[in-house]
Amino acid sequence: MDLGIAGRRAFVSGSTQGIGYAIARALLEEGAVVTINGRSEARVAQAVAGLRTAIAGARVDGVAADLSDGAETTELIGRIGDVDILVNNVGLFEVKPFGETTDEDWQRFFDANVMSGVRLSRHLLPGMLSRGDGRVIFISSESGVNVPADMVHYGMTKAAMLAVANGLAKLTAGTAVTVNTVLGGPTYSDGVRQTVAQLASAQAVGEADFKAAIIGQNRTSLLQRFIEPDEIADLVRYLASPRSAATNGAALRADGGVLTTVL
């Protein structure tokens, strides 16, 4: 199926690994011109090389910047120019007890997970509106509507992303611009894999066994396994296309049924 995004310019934040990398690859497979992003020049270069190897003729480049920093974000925007598809994916993930989460932790998560998308959208959405066409997609989480007790600070940022996207969608009335949010469920991204490995090591069990135990304890998942990054990317691929024109201001679930009660 031709999704009609060949030649369209896309920027995916936080895309040197995990879900962001999978999204960049999916858009490149559709013929989009993609700019990826990470904090490290070396990681960005490695990811660009990997995408060019994976997809023949891929038109992809990268810009290194810490998008939790306003000045670095402004510099990045000056380098990437206008885009047709903005995917606000960058974000921090951490399991930490509420009582041990400091003011600095809360601010760090808000700056990275929320303000990155606010700043990028503030600079890039006006161009889409003036052209009358474009896509803004926020990668949130089911944790934004079902906040985990051991990740309250993380859940707060994912809820805030929903609010920002909902408000921005109202600015697009009468245009072909849309703003939507993807609510991802438990996804075995690189960040989650690292967390699982650390927790497994701390408890002296194998990573595979610990991963299986997490899903075994999750009785609210209809999927009963971790979601793969490519499965999130497939929904983003659709939302980035003209075929999703009637979907705007929505929060679309790719959560494996984690919000559905299983009796």
C-alpha cells in the first residue's frame, strides 16, 4: 500500500535507537526524507550509517542535540529547516520510588519529555499551518493514563504530552494538518532492555527469565508479551500519511490491551 509520504520531510527526535529508530526506518521505507536525532555525534553517525545500510537509497541525515536544552533545540531547528512530519519521540524512562524522586528529577524529566516536544512544535507547527498541510505526532505511553506507582514522574510527563497534543490539534482547524498521540504499551525498546538487564542483574537472575516474569505478572495485558518497536512504528507510519486525514486530536492506543481488564 502506498501511504503517499514519499519525498516528505520528517524529523524524529530521540531516534538513534529503540522506538525512534524504528519510526525513522519505517518512514524511510515509505520514501520520506528523514532527519534523526540523538545527544551524541557518534551515536547519530552510527544510526545514520545503520539506516543507510538497511534501506537502499535511504535519504537520511542526523543532527546531534540535547533536546532537554532550549538553546540546543533552537540551534537544531535552525539546521533542519521546515518539516512536513514531526515525531516528538525523545524521552527519559526510569523506575524510581516516589519518595526518592527529587525536584531535580522531576524537572529533568519534564524538560526532556515535555518541553522538547513543546519547543519543536512551537517552531515547526506554524510552517505546517501556513502551508496547510503537515503531521505532528507525539509518542506518549499508557503510563500517561494509568500512572505507575514506581514511575509517577515519568507518567506525569506522558500525561502532559497528551494535554499538549490535544491543545495543539485545536489550532489546526480547517487545514490538512493533524496532531495526534500514540499511547504505547510495554515496549521492549533499548531503554527498557537496559532497565530489565540492570534489575535482573541486581536480583541475580537471567534477563530472559526476568523479562518473562514481568509479563507473567501483568494480568491486564491482552497481548501477554512485550510490544516490539516496529509495532509502534507501524501506527506512526499510518498517522504520518494522508490516509490518516480524518484522525486529529486523537490518542491512539498501541498498548497491547494493557488498559483493558482481563478477568
